[in-house]
Amino acid sequence: MKKRIYYIITADVLQPELVSTSNDPVMSRIDTKPSLSYQSRQIDSEDTFEGELFLMAFPITQMERIDEALRHFNLYDNLDYFYQECREVVARPERHINEKGQGKLSFQSYFHDVPHSLSSINNTAIVVVALRAFKETDAKGRHKYEMVCYIHANEFQFEGLAEKLETGYYYNMLRVSEKVENGVKVYRRKKIFTCVFSILHDLANVNNVDFVYASMGRENQAINDALDRNTKQAGKYYERLPVMVYSHFNRWLGSKKQAQKLVNISNDTIRLLQMYRKVKQTHGKHVFFKYHNEMEFLKLIKDLKSFSASSNVWMLPDENGDMAAAVIAMNWGDYFSLTLENAKGLIKMIAGLTEKVLYPFLAVGEPTAYQQLLKGIAYHYRKEHGVALSFLLSYEGDPYAKIKKSLICDEYYYFMISKTSKKDLLDLQERSKDDAGNVRLFTGMPIL
């Protein structure tokens, strides 16, 4: 166990300032740019990296000002370089294969427009990065560096046990650099994740966050082991529950007949609010459901549309024109390209087709109507946007499980942590159960 220091970087509250100009002698009130504040925190880390690591956590909304923080710590402050380092690390494979080669998928996500593609959806995220600084300096004497690790702690609000809103964290974008020197991976097998998860546990304590969850491939041993060790060391309780991600070929799944029935309700506020009521009824008791009011739901749609014009909310009307089913269809192809690393067996069939993926979520409606809706959007996105594949999340008790099931699947875990007690987490699960006793998991985050 070693001691490491990380820095929490935040923007101070704006302080209005009175100024005058030669053109306008009357004093006018403007908002000045807030300064950045730096708080150092010490953590225990089991990582085995021999050198120093520069560690910092900051709101993703301040990503465009991270050059100021880098200057503060005498690091190379070129913003484009920092973004490129983010892209390089985020594009590293997400491994769902264990040391024995068991597992289904390993894939790489190449985000198109960092940081905007990330912040357009997860704009409440706290970004945690690990940098390795070098002795080499630029012309201004600032040290060069490379990024070792990148991760998000997405802040969200959910209804707690006391039926009041409380803050939780959802961890995603868990990436460690794959850099190789002299045939050896410099950062892999160095338990970097244990260091970063120690930071995340500390952030939860600092910000009074009692519940956390993350989704990860079942065979991703490095992340599973790191979360297990760190959570136990922090004296917290956790559980893992299975989630399946099914892959469908849109050519096979799609139906032109059903596509012709679809109605795009992305800009129809009345229909969206009608859908939200159904979403709340269908998903509202799921563990960590986050769209607790209409404004949160409408904001989700607005944020999706602000970056991805082809991501839309689709409705299948019944014979009377009422809403029989509805779903949010997120075109991942607008955000990133996805490629498989280990295509084999049936999965060879989708290798080369995965550059664009459709991700439908927050579905409502009876199963038969949802199936027709799914067939319609699969056809639409293949024909109009060249999206060849759909990813569908499912879990025990999912009313659409039979519709989503396919021969190509990837096994995930939901890793749920309670800072308070085992009982609190079990009580949340108990409240979510359906009539058959299945724990219903919230699978409505727009980016995995």
C-alpha cells in the first residue's frame, strides 16, 4: 500500500464585477470568469506503478479550461494535446475477455469530438485522470506528460429510501492506456484501476454520495478485481447483478412495413410528456432510476438532439393514433465508431459492421407493440443512416427479454455499492422487484 495525492479542481462561484470603459462612463455589471480552486487529498493505493502519477478530478464542464490547471501544476498546457491524450486513452479496448481467453467481446470506441461528444450527454460527470509527467520540458519549462487513465463519475439524482432525492454516482468510460515500451505494456498489470477507484471512493465521501453503480463486462477481471478490493478496503458493501447486451443485425431485425408506421415525436412536447408518464410507470421503481421529473426527461432529449441530429424519440401509434409504444433511439455512430478486437464464431459476422450502432433505451408499451417499433427503427436507421447493428440491454424480469434475445450477446455486471449499509442497498433492490421477485435494474443511461 502506498500513499498518493490527487487534486480536486473546481470553479469558484462567479463574482460580479463593476467595470467602466472609455466609451461608456456609466458603471456596468458583468460576470467575470471564475477562478479555479485546488484541493489536495491523500489516498491509499495498491497500484504497483513505480513512478509518480499526477492525479486530478474535475467537472467535465471545466474540460475546456483544463489548460489553466495544467499551467498551475507546471505541466504542458496545450489544450489540443490534452484532448488528443483523452481520445487515445478512451479509444483503448474495453476488454470483456479473461486471462484464459474466455468471454464474448472486446471492442474499441473512437469518440469523434472530445470533449463535446462526452459532455453533451454526461454533463454532470466528474472526470478523473492519471498523468505521467516526464522530466522533459517545453520551451516554457513546462513538463511533458502522457495520460495513463481516464474515467467518469457521472452524478445523478434518484429517489432514495426516504422517498426524497439523493445523489448517486454512475461510473463509466473506464480506460487505462495500452502503451507498450520494449514489448511490455507500461501501465497494464500495474493495478492502476485500484488507484483510480480509491480516488472515486474518496470523492463519494467528500461529496456525501452514499450509492454508486457501474456496468462492466463479466470477464473484465482488472476492473472487477479492483472494485472488489477497493470497496472492501473502504468498508462499503457491494453486489453484482447480471445484465445482458444482445446484438442484432438491423438487416434481419428491420421491417419496412413497421418503419412506415413510425412517428418521430422528438419535438412534440405533448407526446414526450405522455411518454414520460409511461416511462415513470414502467421504469420508476427500478434501482437508481434517474429521470425523476418531466424536466429531467425533456433535458435528456434536448441534450441528445443538440449533438446527434439522427438520435430521435419514436412512437408507434395504435389504430386510434394513440401511443402503443415509444422508445429513445440513440445513434451511437454520431458519437463514436465501434470496432471489435476479437471477432470469432458468430461474432465474425458483425466484424466490420460495427462502426455504427443503434442503442434504443427507455422503451414503453406492450411487448407486441414494442417489437413492431423495434423492427421499424432498425429498418429506418439502416436505410437512412447506414447503422448495421443494434445493441439491446436486458436483465432478469425484463418484459421485453424474449424480443431482445439473440445468439450474439455480451454478459455484463451491474456493480452496486452502498456506503451506508448492506440493508439500504437490499431495501432499494426489494422496492424494485416485480411480481415475480426479480430485481429490476435501471438500464436507461444514454451512453454505456
